[in-house]
Amino acid sequence: MRSTMLDVPLTIGSLTHHGSTVHGRTGSVATLTADGLRRAPYAEVARNAARLAHALRGLGVTADQRVATFMWNNQEHLEAYLAVPSMGAVLHPLNIRLPSDQVAYIANHAEDFVVLVDATLLPAIAPVLPSLTTVRHLVVVGDNAAEAADAVRGKAPGVEVHAYSDLLTGQPDTFDWPDIDERSAAAMCYSSGTTGNPKGVVYSHRSVVLHSMGIALGDALAIGSNDRALPVVPMFHVLAWGIPHACFLVGASLVLPDRFMTPEPLARLVEDERVTLAGAVPSVWGGVLQYLDANPDTDWSSLRDVIVGGSACPRTLMEGFERHGVRILHAWGMTETSPVATVAVPPEYSGGERRWRYRLSQGRLVSLVEARVVTPDGAVAPWNGETVGEVEVRGPWITGSYYGEDASDRFDDGWLRTGDVGHLDADGFLTLTDRAKDVIKSGGEWISSVQLENLLMGHPSVAEASVVGVPDERWGERPLATVVVRTGESVTAEQLRDFLVGQVPRWQLPERWSFVAEVPKTSVGKFDKKVLRQRYAEGDLVVETLTPPARQADAADEE
Ligand code: AMP
């Protein structure tokens, strides 16, 4: 029997319509500028989105052409988030922090036709322009866009340069959004590519709408129309974790920091705009915590949850924010998973250390996301909270392939191989122990680099710590701990090793230590372990070697 239900496609056009009508007056976006905040209700955002769609049609954007953005988190970026997919084209946010050759590779691979760029980012994109093979239009956004556009005009042969405001002036403020197949492409993002070339993931209208609903659920990020969300996570990084589209869907307001990404403006923005929900990678929140510690009068009472994802959240960060009355909600995902796949909302009955274990895990599977753990010998592990293997996932917002690339080794019988290693417990909580390529394989045993990092970051003198496996004649690999000491503090390698004694088996204690001014970070703010391994291999790190700890064989005795 067929159902009697209407078959209404799930599209970004319908999400835009809902947000701009039902929440058109109460939902709003506020963007930080050098002169304070710029505000627009969602009805106005949608009118601008219609103008932008007309302007893009005028430039020749038809069918599923790619419209890229090279922008901060701001109102115009939100307008592109709505307009481009709703008109049937494909939104492609480019990562503004990648080196020029990678931006060019990605834009050419995606065959971007138009690039919207913030005037303040023109210097960053200018060197890329001559290498772009498919881009025909550059649209400059922001104050003084017309003059800024003049400055690059002619520097990129074959590329026409326009100012966003000129392009939109006089355009109709409604658009007859076409009917779109919900399975067609809405947006694409490239994975940050810590190995090999970045790979493209293409989101469908359906996946974006379902992910928006999924993250708005009570046991996920619980977003409602009374929220004011601050995505610090860039809009070029997995569509800012899906927060902008989810906010438009439910009528929650958005607060966007534009280029003001340092701790002080972020902390003030939360206070001034009474932000209820904010999201970023741990390294951003680490800086904000230092600001809050130094400025304890900052009023963050409006904040319900600080969402941390992208890398494991250290306990010290959670405890630090708790000192200021703010709860951290840990979540896990990846470009390939739209990204939210798990959120660590602890069961109500849990308390004490058990509660901490839930909160520090990567979280519980969000509704409609399925996961399994596959052990190195290919068996599916029981959900017992201890059997470790590679995490595989599937679901309506998980990718099943990569754009224009045969990467069949990344998939396993309809499941995405995440490259993350961990275990699941009986209640669907996922705990990651490492990335498959970061696990330290010492004498046939695995050492979790993440566990060592988190423990080290629990030492009061340590600001940051990153641990990588380095070649070792005897054991194959051994851990190298790279440590950034807090300003004004001092600590030795021996003291740090002694601090770890009792917290991990003795054979896991690192004997190689390096004190550095800063741990290198990737374009999205994660520890860049590839660079650390390379620096070590090239002899660029000053390494202190302590006497090796007890024999590897002690492992069994200790456990
Ligand atoms: P990206 O596609 O750049 O967002 O990177 C995704 C990867 O980041 C995942 O496969 C994980 O290795 C890592 N990641 C994301 N969230 C977390 C988390 N909460 N804890 C540990 N690792 C994480």
C-alpha cells in the first residue's frame, strides 16, 4: 500500500521560505563590524538572497554551476548559503586559510564559475586568481567593495570583477525558486586533506534539511527559535557544522563574528548579544578561556552550551568553562558526515566520574546516524565500551562517495570508513581513542596519542600538548610529546613524565620530549601532526630524551 502523504521535496528553498516568513521578523542575523553590529531580520536576508539569485542568473549561473565563497562568517555569506542552492546551483565555500596552491586545486577540481569574496580577503585570494581555470566572475563583498574591485580588475585575465552591492541594486526582491529534486547537489566542501589531495563531499538538499532537523533535536544541539547562535567555526568548514541552515529552519537568530576571531571580541559578542549557543574547535575555546580567567566579570550567563568538536575536548577545558558557569557540549563528526554524528549529552541518571566519562566521550549517536566498529581483523565489535577498531558510519547525511574521485577504499559495504579509531558502548556512546594514522604502534601494542595529550593538558603548567609517533629502532614507534608551557610557568620533561605515572601504563610514557612556542595547527585549527612528524624527521625540533621507562612487557603486568 502506498501512503497518502504528499511527496514534498526537502529543499533549502523550503527551509528559506519557512525561516523568512514564519520567523521573518523575529529571526535575525547580527554581524560584527569595525563599527559595531550590523543587523537584518530573516525577511530581509531572504529578500537579499532573491536579489543575489537574480544577479547570479545575470552572470550566467544556470543549472548546477558552482558558486564559490571566500568569506568570513557574515550576513552576505548567509545570503549565499540560501540563494545559491535555492536557485539550483551549488554552493562551494572555499577555505580561506589554505595555501594558495590548495585553494586553486580545490576551485579547479570543483570547476567553480563564480567566487564571492570579502573585500578584506582580496589580498589572500589575489595570488590564486591566475591559477583558476574555470572562474569567470569575482564578486567583491563589503564596504569599499567598488574600490577594492577596481584594484584587482585586470589582474586576472578572463575574470570579470563586480561589487556585490552594485550587482544587487535594482534586482527584484523575490525569486521564483525552481522545483528541485531533493537528491540533487546543494553544496560541497572539501575535506581538510591532512593526507593526499583534499576530497570533495557533495551535500544534497535532502541531506542538508535532514541534518538541520537532526542537530536541532533536543538530544543533539537542541536549537529553537529563542536561541541566538554564534558559529565561530568558519562557514567554509563543513557549512559551519550546519548551524546557519539549522537556525534558519527553526527561526533561531545568528550572531556572526566576521573577521573578529580573537578571544576578546568573541567574549564580548557573547556578552553583548546574549548568545545562547556557540561552537568552535578546542584551540579557539582555549584562548577564550584564558580571556575569561583574566576578565572574570564578563557576563556569560546567557550561554546555554558551548559546542566543542573538530578535535577531542580536554577535560581541563570543560572544567575551565565550568568555573565560569558554562557547559561544554562535546560533539564529533567530519566533512563527510555533514558533520554532526554524535553529541555527548549524558543520561540524566549518571553522576560523578561516570557523568564525566559520558561528557568526555565523543557522544551518543544522533538519531538516524548508524555506526559500527570494525576491528583490525575485520570483525564487527560488540557495543561493550572497550573493543576498539575503526569507526564506520552510515545515514541520510553521511557521504557514500567522493566527488570525481574513486576512493572505494574509504567505504566498506555501504558504510563510510571514518579513519577514526574507538569503541561504542551499550547506549550508543562513541569514544575515540585516536585517528587510525595517529595511533602510536609501539611493539605491537597501540598507544593513544589523544589520551596522552589530554592528560598532559591537565597539568597546570601546560598550555598545549601534542603527541605523535616517531620511528624507534626497538619498538617500531614511540611517542614524542611536544609541549607548550603556559606563560610565566616552568616545568621539566621529568616532571611531566612523573605526572603521567599512574595515569597510563608505564610502557606508554613518552621518553622523547620537545618544548615549543606553539603547536603547529591545520587550516581549521587542529594540531597538525603531519608537520610535527616532518619537523622531527628533519631534525627541526630540539628533543630531550629521558631514560626509557620500564620494559614493554610490563604492559600485561600493570593492566
Ligand atoms: P574535518 O573533516 O576537517 O571536520 O575533520 C574530521 C575529523 O576531525 C574526524 O574524523 C576526527 O578525526 C576529528 N574530530 C572531529 N571531532 C572530534 C572530536 N570531538 N574528538 C576527536 N576528534 C574529532
